[in-house]
Amino acid sequence: MNDAPLPSAWTAAPEWQPLPPRASTVAAIVGSFTAIPFCIGIGVLGTAVLDGWPARLGAVLAIFVLVGGLGALVGRARARRTHWLLDDRGLQVRRGLVWKHELLVPRSRVQHLDIERGPIERRFGLATLVVHTAGTRLHALRQPGLRDADALALRDALLPEADRDDDSL
Amino acid sequence: MTTRSEGVVAGGDERRLHPWSWLFVLIQQLKSFALPLLVLLFTGRGNSWELWGLVGAGALVLVSLGQYFTFRFRVDDEGIVIRKGLLQKSLRHIPFQRIHNVALHQTLLHRVFKVAEVRLESAGGMQAEGEMRVLSLADAHALERLVRSHGREATPDVSAAAAAQESHTLLELPTSEVVRLGLISNRGMLLVAAAFGIAAQTAGEQVGDAIEYVADHAVGWTRAYELGVAGTVLAAVVMLVFAVVALRLLSVLLALLQYHGFVLTETGRRLSAQRGLLTRLRASMPRSRIQAWSLRESLTHRWLGRQGLRVDSASMETANDNRSLRDLAPVATPAAMAGLIRHLLPGHAWPLAQWRPLHPRAWRRQFAFPALFAFALTGVLTWLNGPWGLAALALLPVFALRAVVWARHAGYSVEGGLVAVREGWLDKRWRFAEVRKLQSLTLGQSPFDRRHGMASLLMDTVGASPFEPPLRVRYLPEAEARALRDQLAAAMEAAATPARTPA
């Protein structure tokens, strides 16, 4: 938890910011959850097909290690590839492993902002920033794994001005 | 009638709906119950349920009467105040400026009673802001006029008010044009497909039997008359032509029902369109609420020398609702369409001149998947039928031609605050929006894009219809896509401050 720089460090000279290393850990934990439905499926199937509890438990465990491990690896890699950038245009997020995307939400198009913290993220001092726009396909840009302080600073930096004319609508 | 119309004025008293309104609420509620009830009655599966249906209908009468007696509305200087509810009361204030669309709906029954259903829509909401079922026609028009005169943000001076009241026709479809629209659109096909779906749901086996019966007879008939191969093919072609003609006739009939007497008018800054043979629809919205445009020219459009124009507006509901102003110009000649677009987008040139091409290898991207499909098909057919399966390879030149034509037509343009994308080969589409209406930009790269050094740019707008292609440039050279993104981002910021385009 000692890798938190001052939020002003990135507002002065905008450059692509990676997520903190602990975000990869959280992403790996969350990624491993993809195994849960598979484990339940194998558990149900196992009780019908396999004899004896050791075999059933073994099957569930094997699936958990296999699928969960894969999910964790993908989650970690995805978090490591994710970068964000706040400049005078607005917020940009670069993410994706195979299908790569660079999303740009201009400041003037931000409708409202949410900060969400799940139990795991809370434990690691992270937060999810949700930037809502009036758009259709990208009606909300949702970025998990931001440092708590960063998420708050981003929210404050992106808050729409009160006197803005909503001409785009 | 005139005394009633005086009721809807700013600062007037609180008013109820039309006295017959309970009847229409009841009908609307019955509609959602009637179909299941009828199905139960006809299939005879729910003998004891019929009674419950009657009880339900009785309850519905009470509910609709209750809705009539508890619904009150008032017009004040800033907007419309709707008060409703018996147990859970609600008071809703809708400012005039937020009302994007005033939609009037009149079925045949409405027209007999000289009333109309009025719906007030605002941006982004999934539901209508206010729904008045029903108002007398005079009241409805008075309300429409009120919204229209208040919709202008400029300070209302006498000349502006006078100009606002002056309306002129932008597009009018005579019957011949509506017939063309029917020939172009394939609504008949959709209807037949839907009918088959319902028939299969309710009486699955009978439908299957009927089809089998018809097919058997057709085969038996060809055998009985000893037509031979040529004769059979001829008979099949005749049948096909007959089916196509019948479907198109049905489409024309539907188009006449829906679009008879289509008139698009402009009153001040508001556009309104009305249409319909039996059910009359009337929708209106401020011109500035148009978010994105899509112009279409299918093969049949081109044969008849016509184009079709649709627009997205900010309310979510409009995408799947037929009473909004989505079909701005259902059918018009390309010249008339260009004139209309130029008129509605003042300061923008249309058709655009500076179209820029995509990546030189874009055609290969369009060719790759169909080609793989052709090879797979050839493989399967050869495996099943022997060497005859190789005939499927004949698809390859067709796909190649399609890809080349597609790539030659595809392109994008950023001109005078307008961003446009065009795609398609037989069915050509132009999708465009004002840069200031864009909401976000997404640069995307699939693995195939990366291999070719390409990228795509998706421009998100408000209320983008899921039935239209997205406003997206595909297969751009990566550097060009980035440059375009930066250019648009800068333009979006610059465009946010200036005033609206003058009326």
C-alpha cells in the first residue's frame, strides 16, 4: 500500500498510467471466480457419474485449478495491459488483450460519475470508476482496479461544470 | 369543440382527460389480456379460466375508471404538471424545453370519437415522460402548439413567434410514392414470417401437415402432368415469381396503411410528420434533437431511383416504436433527399465531396471470411456429394466481386462539422452525425486489424438505433485512425460551446 504517489503527479504532465500492481492481484482473484460455475457444473455432473467423494472432490478441485488458474492469468494480464490517461481532452483508457480498445470520453460529454468499491477491492484499497455518458454503446466507461486516491481525483477532475450547456443532446 | 380547445392554455385550470378516456384505457388494457384469453378460449385448454378472465375484465373497467378520475393535468408558464394516482399519488412537472417529441396517435376508433392519444417524450428516458390517453383532438393540437411555441430557447418576440407559427411542407408523399415505398420495403415478408411464427406456436403440427400436404400435391401434380425436369423448373420459377409478387403486393398494402398521406412539415424549429390510412400518427420534435442520420439505398431503391432517410433522436423508446419521428423521409429521390438534408443541416454540404478511402487492403478483410465459408462449404459438399460439391467454389468470384465493390464504395468524410461513414455494395448506407453530437470515441483493434496494421473508430451517439449499422469506420490504416480520433476529439471540445445552429 506504499506505492501511492500524489495525485498531482499525473495531472501536471499527462502520460499513460498503469494500474497499480495490486490491481493485477485483485483482477487475478476476480478472474479465478470464472471457475465457480464450472465447479458447480462438474459437482452436479460428478455426483451423478463418479463414484465416491474423493473422485468427485478431485474433479471439482482439478477444474477449479485449471479454469480458475486460466481465469486468473487472463485477469492479471488484462489488468497489466490496462492504462489510463487524463489530459485536457478527457479520460482515455487503453485495454484489452486480444481485441484492443482505446476509449476516449471527452470532459464535456461526462454525464455523471460513480465510484464503486467491492469487498475485495476495498481490502486492497482500490476502487472502480464509472463514467456515464449519454451515448448508447458506450453509455458507461467502467474501469476497475484504480487506486482509491486516483479514482477520487479522477472523479473530481471529470465532474461536469454546473453551468455547462448540454448542447449535444 | 372550440370551447374545449380554449381549456389548454398556459396558466389555465387543472383539467381532466376527455370523458371517453376510460374506454380507451380499458381497450389498451384489454389488448394485453385479450390475446392470451382468446388463445385459451379457442384452444379450449382453459375452461375454468374463462370465468377468471371475466372477473379480470370487470376489475380492469374499475381500474380504467379510476385512472380517468385521478388523472389531472395543468399547463403553467414553464411546463406541464401531471397529477395522477389514487393510492400512490404522483406529481410530475415536465418543462416544455425538455419535451423532445409530442406524439399523437389516432386509431380508427379514436377518429370516430374525435380524440387522440398524446405522448410527451424527453431525452434518454426509457418511458414516455407523460402519456395522456385520451384528449380531444382540439386539446391535443392546442397542447402541441403550446409545446412548439415554448420549445424555442430564444426570447419570444413577436416576429419570432409569427415565424414559428408559419409552417411549411418539407416532404409530401403522394400515393404513387407510397406504392414505391411498399415495393422497396419488404414489410410483407416480415408479416408472413410473423404469421408463420404465430401459427407454428399455436398449432404446430397442423401447420407442418398443411405444408407437407401442399408439397405433396405440388410434386404429385408435376408427376401427373409429366412435366419433366424443364417443366418442373419452370413451374418452380413461376411459383417463386408468384410468391415474390404476392409478397410485394402485401408490402404495398402495408405501406399504404402506414404511410398514406405522409407529410413532413417544419414549424419554426420543430419538425412534425403525420401519416397513416386508418390509424393516424403524428409526431414532432425539435430539429436540433436529431442525433444521427442514416441514409439507405438498397438495390430496389436504386431500381426505382429513390433513397430512404432515418434519424436517431435522443429518446430510447423511439428505436422500437413506430409512432416517433424515426422515418424522417421514408422514400424520396436522391436530389430531393439531398435538398432535405441540406435544409435540416444548415451550413453543411450534402452530398459530401471529400470522401476518403479506407486501407488499400480493406477488400481483403471483407473477402477473407466469406472465402473461408466458401471453402468450408465446398469441403462439406464434396464429402457428401462427390465432385459436384466443387461447384460451390463458384461462390469465390462472387464474394471477391462483392468485397472489391464494397471497398470501392466504403469511405469516410469529415467536412464542416459533419462526420460521415458509407458502406455496402448492393445495399448502400450512409451514416452521419454532427461532430458536436458525438459522445465518445473508441479506437478498436482486432487481431486481424493488428496483422494488417488497421484500426476501427467507433463514434458513439445518443439513442443510436440498434437496427442501424453503428457510426463506425472500419479498416482504416492505424495512424490515420488515430489522427481521425484526435481531430474529432478536438472538434468535439471546440464545438461544445458555440450556440446552436440558427433556425
